[in-house]
Amino acid sequence: MSDNQSSGPLVWLGTVLATCITLYLFQGILWLVVPILLSIILYYVTEPLVYRLTHHGWSRESAAGLVMGGLVLLLLAITAVTLPRFASKVTTWNEQKIISNYVQHGADFVESTLRTVEKYVPFIDEYMMSKARDNANWDEQLAKWAADNSSHTIMGLLHWIPSLLLIPYLTYFILVDGSQFKRFLVRAIPNAYFEKSLLLLHRIDDQVRRYFQGLMALTVIDAACLGIGLKLMGISGAFVLGLVIAVLSWIPYVGSIVGCLLVVLVAATDYASQTWMTYGAVALFLGVRLLDDFVFMPMTIGRSLQIHPVVTVLMIFVGGAVSGISGLLLVMPVLGVMMVLGQILGQLATNDRLTARYQFRKALLRARAQKGLEA
Amino acid sequence: MLFSLGKKKNPRLAQLKGVSLFNDLKLSQLRIVNSLLHERNYLESELIFDQGDEGQALYIVASGKVRTHRDNQPEDKFVEFGPGDFFGELALLEDAPRSTSARAVEDTVLLALFRTEFLALLELHSSIGSMISYALARDLSRKLRKAIVSNENPTNL
């Protein structure tokens, strides 16, 4: 039996259904799902460091403690430096209507772009363009909505802090006891499937490790490229913006669109009278995306999930429909896990010899249980 | 803890010390090896692996008895393994199909050491890995010499 055989339609259907059900169930326990998922990512990212320390004679516990302790201290230092600035900004955001200001400038940029298009492409129906532009003052409404909701959004984010504090704690225990926990789970696998299952699990573990380590490297490269580019253009908060956009691009396709919108809003606000600077920022964003697709991504993560782009986009919409924003964020990792489980179960269930061995053991147990029953 | 092996006195360690593969290891090193082993319980007559299976693990007999047998050989031509013995060692060295089938002759407890975990051991705890590799090479050499003396096909190892 080949391990690389592709999954059949039934396995795929099961995978999609299981993904939807899982996303639906996850809605109620997002406070736990998100830290666990982020802990697993952090585990794969920090594991090489722990491995190196162990290689130099450290015990697993002390190596994991040092790495996680160092990381927590670093985060505390960053928070101590940035929190007062952030808090003072938040209090002034509403007073100065900063968020609505960003949206207003973004809308002005769109309007100016429409005017430019009308000017240089006369065959486009000006009436239609003007009607779309003037329709119920959409830009003002959008700005008002942003201003009204900004404080709610910030308070919502602050609610996540206790959950996020779980991440280093969980990661430490995954680093220290993860392999023993895996061994504990493996005990549940029947003898017939044991060797094959463990082989597949090792391969998946290796693939997932390479994926997350690659993803982190890609995020750093993306954030650095965007940050340097935006800084050279003189855009405010260039490196923070670069990092936010790089993290957003974890959500395939949709993340890039949101990232591009952010670039437009910030550039249009910083250079309200120089529209060409906003075009420049968008060009930079597109340039980095192209580099990302053709150079950085093949260098770092490849296309390890190997999911067709159409399926990816459809599943993002399905995830959004099933459980909103959390669905958008979680759909790809959940789909990845379900795909792997589907492939393993598909391969094991369709192996007649393994099934026969499993049933033979059950027959042996049954015969043993029935021994002495007959008179 | 539910799945912790802890550092308390573990009877398994004394059992592992009796396995020729781990004879040279110290107690602290045996503890590391023990944390990599998977314990499996087999019933009398249960098949452990088939000839031709993708071999991934070496098995150590903790208790019970196991017979290995090649499909094209007479029924009475088999090798038997008891407590402290190990089989399937070629799976640690190469990614090749199993050369024999293995079946439990009586209720048996086996300890499986996977190749991926053995390779990690070689990298992370090279002194332990090299001692096990040396013991493995010694065992294979002994089997090879025995096969040559008895004019047997060495591939039947």
C-alpha cells in the first residue's frame, strides 16, 4: 500500500463535514481552542531551540523552562515598553476620531481613484461612476461605524488576555511531556494498526513541524520586507504595520485583501494630499506578495498543505459562514488536521490485511471469553 | 501524572539491563531509552508483523515467546525469541520490507523501538545511540558468522 495514495471523494466529503462540525463546536470554547492552537505553533517554533540546548547537555525540563521563560520575559519587556504608549493612544483614539479619520481618508482615496479613472478612461459611463460614488454617503457611514465600534473592538481584544496567558504555560508542558502524552495516546491504537499508524504520525509530525517553522520564517521575512519598504516611504508605524500584514497573510487570500486595505488606509491618511504615495504603498504590498509567492514561500514552507486553491477559498467562505471570524481564522488549520486524520483512517481502513489481523485478534479475545461457557 | 513515567524505581529498567542491546548502558541512560519504548501486549497466536510489511521498529521481548518464520520455508523452520531477546532489528537500519513474519507463541509483552526515535536518540544522545548501534552490529555479526558456518543464506537473518 502506498502512503502517497490520494484520498477518495468519500474521505474528502468526511473531511469537509468533520471540519464544519469541529468549527461549529469550537465556537463555544474559542477561549481554549485558540491558546491550544497557538501553543502547538509555538511548540514547533521553539522546539529546535530546546533541542539544541538538550544537545548541549541540558535536561528537557530546564531547556524548555529556559526557552519559555526567556520568551515570556521578552514579551513582558515589549509589553512594558509599548503598553503605556498604546493605552494613551487608545484613550485619545475616540476623542480625536483617529479610526474614523483613517476610514475617511481611505474613502477619499477611493473617490480620488474613481475620478482619475473617469478622467483617463472616458468610455466608462460617468453617470454610473458618480451614482456609485454619491450613493447615500457610504464613506461617512463607514467612518461613523468605525468610530462607534472601535472601543468595543479594543475591549473585546482585551478580554482575550487571560486566555492568551495560557499559551506559554501550555507550550512548556507540550515541550516537556508532549512525547509521553503521544505515547499514552498511541496505547489506544490496536496492535494490527500500531506500526503503520505510528509511521504515518511521525511523517505528519515532521510535515507539520516543517510547515509551522517555515510559516514563522516567512512571517519574519514578510514583516521585514514590508516594514523596511514602508519605513523608506515614510509611513508611520511601518514595522508594526508590516508585522500585522504578515500575520494577516496566514489567512489565505482573505488575509492579503485585508492587509492591502490596511496599507491603503494608513498610506492615504499619512499622505492625504499625495495620492501617488498610496499607489506606491499598494505597489510595495503587491511586490512583496509576488516575492512571497514565487521566492519566499517555496524557500520556506513550500506548499506543504497541498490543498487546491479553489478548495482553500471555498473552505474559507464555509468557515466564515459556519462560525464567523473565528471560522475564517481556524478553518485552514482544522482542515489540515482533518485531512491528515482522513488520510490515515482512509489508508488504515482500506488495508484488508490489517483489518483481517485486527479481526483475528478480536476473534482470539472472543474465543478466550467464551471458553468454558458450553457444558 | 496520568502518563508520566516519573523517576521512581522502575522494574522495567532492570529488565532492559538484561537485554544484550542495552547491556553497556547506565541506569540514567536506560531511563532515556525506556522513555522511547512502546509497550504492546499480544495474545497467543496473534501476528506481530507480516513478511513484506514496511519495517519500522525493533521489538524486544519483555515476557512471553515469539516465533519468526519465512513464508517460503517449511513450518518447522523458525527462530524463537524469549524474554530479553529482540527481533526485527534490520528495520532500525534500513527502510526495507520485513524479511520474516513474527507471531506470538504465547501471551507476550513486547517493547517496540521505532527507527525515527532511534535516529533521534543517535542525534540527541549520541553516546547511547552509538552503544546501541555497536551492540546491534555485534549481534548482526554473530548471526552472520553463524549463518556462514551453517551454510545458510545470510539474507535469512
